[in-house]
Amino acid sequence: MDVNRDEIRATLRAEFISTFLDELIPGILHNFANPLNGIMGRARLLERRLGAHVERMMTEHPEVAQQVSQDYQKIIKDINTINLEADKFYDMFRHTAEKFHSLEATGSTGFNLSRLLETEMRFADFYLDFKHEVIKEIVLDENVPDIGGDVADYSLCLSAIIRHAMEAMKGRADQRFYVSTGCRDGRVLLVIRFTAEARGQRGEKPVGGLASALTLLESYGARWEMDSPGETSTLTIRIPLLKERD
């Protein structure tokens, strides 16, 4: 029997990947949350119980407590380290959950672009080259007015723009990424700047995922311009406020 393994493999792979966003990732996050909450809760409880035990020993048996004080300090230090690492793990878990929550947030609504962008930047650090090799400057105005649209659409667009910057910076000795938000002339202003090979002047036509992202943003009334005169590319996006779209 003739079997096209490559074709079958591709079909099965596509079928498996199709379950990621809607089914698999929410299940993974749920299953991670339960043991993580248990670890964090027990570690905090252990810290409190040990502290109470040390205080009681100091009061009731000061000589014994003095003899084992160094051991107590080592144990306390170890518990603190466990708590700190658990907090880091929780932050990574939260950033992942917030990202996938954004991808599920369909339906036009008002939201703060700076808060969404903060989530996107933290999630982008799961790309290890971006986390360790890129010097990042993040200047977000938390008080920018709300914009309107699907949060999921904006999340996808921001991811595509950040990924475009990653690819443009890849392999360069000097990798710098700048992002800022603000409000000017009745619009929310998003500026993304990154080091890249010189590719042309203002008005250069984007391609690939970047082109798709900008086209989708245009459907929400956004205006953009790309300027790449030298070894730095600057993408400026002006997005209408929520009240302008009501």
C-alpha cells in the first residue's frame, strides 16, 4: 500500500495545532495553576510556621535556640528562595494567561493600549533571543485614553509587529528595541523603533505578517507610517480614541 507519510504527517500536525488556542492552552494553564497555587500556599505557610517555631524556641529554650540558630537561618533562607522562585513562576504563568486571554477577547470593546502592550512585551520575553540579546526601552503611558476594537485583533497585530522587529534584528551585534505610547492630536500614539538593515525611506511598503497587521489596524481607523532611513526602522501608528468610534 502506497502511503504518503509526509502528507499524512502534515495533516495530523495541522489538526493537532488547530486545538492549541481554544482547547489545549487553556487546559495547560488550568493544570499548571492548581499545583502552582499549592506550592505557593504551602511555602508561605511553612515560612510562617518556622518563624513561629523559632520565636517559641527563643522564649522557652534560648540555649538550644542559640545552638541551632545558624541552621534556622539556613532553613529560613532556603524557604525565602523557594518563595521568590515561586513568585517568578507565578509572574510567568500570569503573563502567559493574560496573553491567551487577550487572544480570546473578541467583540468590539474599549481597552487601554498600554496595558495590552505591557502584556505583549512580557510575553515576548519567552523568545529567548529577544529576552537576552535585545536592549529594550519601554515607555508606556498608563493613562492614555481607551481605544476601541477587538482586543484579540490588537494582540495579534502587536505580536506580528514585535516578531517583525525580532527578525529584522536577528544576527546583529547591536540589537535595540524601543516602544512608547502616548496621546497626541486626539489619537493614541504608538511608536516602535528597532535596529535593522537600511531598507528604504518613508513610505516603504511592508510585507508578510507586518503588512497583515497594519491592514487590520487600518480597518479600525489607524494611520501608520514606516521610516527606515538608516540602521533604525521606526513604525508610528496613530489610533483613534474610543469616543471617536462610538
